[in-house]
Amino acid sequence: MSETLRYFAEQARTLQLDLSQLQNAHPETLRTFAAQVLQELTALGLLEDTHGIGCYTEYSGRGGDA
């Protein structure tokens, strides 16, 4: 499993998100998670940088695929 996926799983756990409770999740929690995912994807160059995020990732320096 890639470090990116591990990071996303860690964030989902931190926000107490899981698939079985997705329909009941608070919208702000979902927005927070989506923002984290989009920032990471942009930092990895997988999405276009429209807001000047640059090459920042939360887990840079941990090794892996960042």
C-alpha cells in the first residue's frame, strides 16, 4: 500500500469516517476530508494547482511516494 493511501486512511480514522456511516457523516467532516485529499493529490501533481499550493504534502519526509 502506498504512503498516500496510508495517509488518507489515517486522516479518515482521525475524522472518524468509515464507509458504513458515510450517509450519517457531518457535512463539515466530509468537506475537511475532501480538502485534505485534494490538497495531497495536487501536491503530488495529480491534480492541477489552481490556488498555488505548490509541492507541499502533509507527510513529506516520511519516505514513500510523496
